[in-house]
Amino acid sequence: MNNKELGLHSWFSEVLDKDKLREYQLARISAVDKDSFIVLGNDKEARAELTGKLLYSAGSPLDYPTVGDWVYVQYFNDDTFALIHEILPRRTLLKRKTSGKKIEFQLIAANIDTAFLMQSLDHNFNLQRLERYLVVVRESEIRPVILLSKSDLLPQSEVELKLSELQKRIQGVTTVSFSNLKGSEVEAVRKLLVAGETFCLLGSSGVGKTTLLNNLMGEDAFETRAIRERDGKGRHATSRRQLIVLDTGAILIDTPGMRELGVFDIEAGIDNTFSEIVELAKRCRYTDCTHTKEEGCAILEALKDKTLPERRYENFMRISKEAQYLSMSYLQKRQKDKAFGKMVKSVVKNHKKR
């Protein structure tokens, strides 16, 4: 399989350093397992590690490879082992805040064309969470597609009711409801896949991502697990992010289920996901309107006359405040880290002089 079939778009020709290709080869990260990687490139699959230089120079999670990255590598041991020297610029990047109180982020996947945002139509159906996923995906300029699984568990009238509710809140996004038990409906998902393009499966545990992946592959290649009966929540079947090339030629990245999706640095994503609220904000009397109590707030007026759904407004405010807080906190953390790093270098330098 050549690099073009692995998703090497023409976009990368503008950022490729041809001088480096005299010494290194291109490969794509297909899996990450702590400090170890699997890379694919031009009919080669090899275990890989980072060079000491890359490890030492990394200052944040952004500086480490993630699944979907293109990297410059050097092969050894009959092409069974590789050293990763550098990461190519990313066309797109999905990231999220790590779970818990720590202000840090985690890379999800890189160089994605389309993100499948997957929810099930039973207990997992949650428009607030779906809007949150849309914000993150749109911030990265990745095309979103909404997949609603387990349609077989509900009467058709209830499925249509939920679809109607979704379309009133979220517009302009391709949406497919399906059952993993019905081959014709899985085929509708398969038709969305384009050869040479990279897709990513995102969603909570238990929504059927791994089952869908097995169906698309035509075999039970990955283990699936039943959801807990007491609360309808799923258990992780996928334990790591991995890139899979389907027989259709499409590239699919499966990710572990995420119950929490913290967001930051997502102004463009918010603008695209809540575009009607952003347009209303432009008509507010005050440019620094907080949209909570001010006279002449166009958003509050839309709430009052019920042209803006209250839950959508609440989710917009919640995500916006969270993003603002996390962005500020992360910047402060990075500034402290840089200051500490400079201090350490100064101490080491003075010690050597002595």
C-alpha cells in the first residue's frame, strides 16, 4: 500500500521538506501505545520509537506524534523497526482537555477529513454532548457526520421524533440513523466512506463503534463488550487509537469511548456550531454584553420570545465559559512551565561555569 492510499493528500506536498527525504522516509502513525508507535508507509509496517532529540525538545503534548500523523522515519533491522525524527505539519488535529481538574490536553487524532460523531438512540442520546463534539470538530475544520445507532431498539415513531428534535437544534450536518443488526442500514454508512480519505469514529463507550467497525470490515476483528444493564453505560472495547485501512480504500481511525470532552481554544468551533446565537450577539446594545442580564441583549430577547431554545442557550453559555477558563488557565500553566524551564537551564549553566 503506497502513501497516497494511506491518505497522503496533495496538501502535504506544500509542507514536505524534500531535502529530508534524501535521508528519511515518510510513514503514517497507525497506533500509539505509551512511548511506542506503529508506523505504515509504502508497504511497510514497523514498530517505532522517538529519537532522543525529539523527546528532549518536546515541550507539550502537541510535540508528540498521534494516530494519523505523517512523520519522517529511518528504518532499521530489515525495515521492522523505525526511528521517528520529525512530525510533518498537521492539516487537521483533534484534541481534548484531559479528564479531571488538570489543565492539560490530549491529542485524539491528526489529519482527519471527516469525523463520525456517534450516539445511540437509547440512553446515550444527548444533544448537549453532541453540540460539544461539533464544537471540537468544527474548530479543527473537520467535516462532521452524525451517526445514530441502535435504531432497532426504538419504535420508528420515537426514532423520527428524536431526529426531528436533533434537526431543530443542529442544522446542516449529514445525519444517518441505523442499526448494526441490519446490513442494509450499515451499507448506508459504508456509502459515506471515500477511498483515500481519513475518517474518525468519536463517541461514548457502548454506542456500537466497535461493532460498526467490525461490520464495515466484514469480520469480528475487534472485541465488543455489552453495556451495563443498571445504567445503560458502555465499557471500553477499544483500548487505544488505531488506524485501519478498509477494503473500500477508506481509512478509519477508531478511538476509545470518551465520557468527558473538555474544550478550549475553540472560538471558531463555537461560532460555527452556534452560528445563530453568534449572529444575535452582534445585535446586542453593548459590545461587551455577557448575555446574562443586560438591557438590549438580543440573545435574551430571543429567549424571551422563544425563538431561541433555552437548552441551546444554556449549552452555548456553558461551553463558552468553560473554553474561556481553560484557555486562560492553560496559558498561565504554560507560562509557569516556561519560566521554570528557564530557571533550570540557568542553574545548570551556572553550575557548569563553576
